Amino acid sequence: MTDQTATRPGRPRRGRAAGAQEPAVGEPGTATAEPAVEAETLVGYYRQMSLIRAFELRASEMYQRARIGGYCHLNLGEEATVVGLMAPLAPSDYLFTTYREHGYAIARGASPGRVMAELFGKRDGISGGWGGSMHLFDKEAKLYGGYGIVGGQIPLATGAALAIAQRNGPGPDSPAVMCLMGDGTTNIGAFHESLNLAAVWHLPAVYVVVNNGLGMGTSVDASSGEPDLYKRGASYRIPGARVDGDDVVAVREAAHAALERARNEHQPMLLEAVSHRLRGHSVVDPARYRSAEDVEAAKKADPVPALRERLVASGALDADAADRIDAEAEAAVDEAVVFAERSPDPDVGKLFSNVYTTPVPNAPHQLPGDPLFAPGELEEHVAAR
């Protein structure tokens, strides 16, 4: 599969839109010295981004080798957005994601082995093998999906924010909800209904649009009457901000400000991270709807080598140290694949486990090939009639 990147027709990659309440966006590649504490933090971000990059490249390989089934959507090219959004989340915060969520699970603390095992559909996977690539779930990490239905996570995230508002008053210790979505999701009804309720009920929710310029293969400008997506909350008096999704620090600062507002004021916010993806919509999408010029422009904006160059230029890393980080990421992904391969397959007899949280009448229980009635059950059923 060729390496392809997303386009943003008619949309500048950097800079501020008029009227946006947005934080300053740093420009990668500057040679100014990084403050010591920030340099150490940036190295940690690069370590995470390198791991996510290596994981997603290997996931693509494993999919093409038929070790991963179903659909598979990758975070390739969006690593700065992923790490920047996850950095300010507190352990008590709740995260609802799209089906493009492998990197978010890893940045939230899930082991690469458990995530890869889930992609393989194995018992040791993060969701026990039930979810696969699009439905990662980890209650301990408060990662509540992975949703295959576009926008399916938005009403549920809004409901979680309502529960928080009912149980906790505003304050620094109050949890917040972060709800991720793609740019195409902003056109569905649940987006507008949820934002309206969040405004009316003063909910501690941060809605994040990861704007890679394309809803599958349709550009934002071609599908949206208001292509400045951070403005979409204005109808509900929800403030919005746009941030450069290729700058991990800018994303972190914007997310931190939005989360603090959610915690301390119980007020929602809409954040738009202008990011990109280096492949098609899914692993099997050749992305022929992109021009060669757009592909090349997006490659040049790749946030992983950009951060590496920034750290080397500032003296926070040298080339050998950066190479070691990349090698460690590759080794961790090697171990993740081995872990996934060795993990047992799920027990077929537990296929219908966890369908409901509590027992309900007439819950499904039959496996393929099972008889419709147990011995004697049919006779009892006929006699009762």
C-alpha cells in the first residue's frame, strides 16, 4: 500500500482564523533552546509518538497478513494530536473516542501488547477480544470506546458529563469528559443535539474535532456550510478554538485550558485540532481522491520527524538518542505482536457474555448449530399452549 496523506482543500494548515478563541500555536523546527523541564517533557512526548507510529505501522502490516480482521483505522500522522490531547487528562477524567483510537488507548496507559491482542481478537486484549480495532474499552483507564457508528459516542459522552454534573459541583477535583470525533461527525444530528444539551445543562464536556480535512473521501469544504468547525458551537454559545494538530505542545495547552474550564466552571467547549492522516480512511483505502501535491504537502508536515528535528535542533536530544528511542519503540511493538500471537482465543461458550450488565429475560444464548429447544422443552412449550 502506498503512503498517502490527507488534504485540506482551501484550508490553511497553520495560523488563526478570525474570531477564534485559540491558544498560541508553536512552530516546530525552531532552533531556540528548550527550557529544561519542557525539554524533558517533549522527549517523553516524542517517545510516545514514536511508539504510536511504530504500533500503527505494524498494525497495518498485521492487517495485510490477515492477523487482524474487520475494519482497521490508523492514527498515522495524527500522533501529535493524540499525545497532546491525552497529556492533560486526569486519571479521573472520562474519554470517549472514535473508531480511530489505537494511539489514544496507548497514550492513556494501555499496554501495546493488550491493544495488539485486541486487534487480533484474543482473550488478553483490552476488551477481551470482543471489540477488535474499532471498539477498544478499558474501564480502569476510563476509556469508554471506540464506536463504529459515526457520532455514536457523542450522546453517551454527554450523558456521562450529565452524571458528573449531578454528582459533583464545579471545582479542580471534578472530573471532566473528553469526547473525540472526526470532522464529518459535525454534520450529524446527535452532534447538535448533544451540544445544545451540554450548553443548557452546563456540562463538564470537552468536544474535540480531529479535523484531517476529509470525511472518508469528501473534503470538509465540500460537505460543510461552515467549514471552520470550531465555530459550530456558536449556535449554543459554546466557545470554540482551533489549534495546530501537528504541534503537540499547542494541542496540550488548548486541551488543558478546555479541561480546566470544564472542571472549574462546568461549561462545555468545542476544540478543533487541524491534523492529518498519512494513509487512507482505513487500511484498505488507497485514497485515490488525493492529489500528488496534497500528499507531498502532508508528508512534509509529518509531526513525528518534525518533533525529532525540533528536539535535536534545541539540544534536547542528539541523533543517537533519538535513534535509540525509535529502536525501543520497534522493540516494544515486536513484543506486542508476540504477546498477541501467544494470547489464547476467546472461549466460544462465552460469546454472549457481557451483552447486558445484568441478567434480562430472553437474552441471547444460542450458538450456531445449537438446537432451538433443550430436551423436553419443546414438549412443555406445546403442552402449555
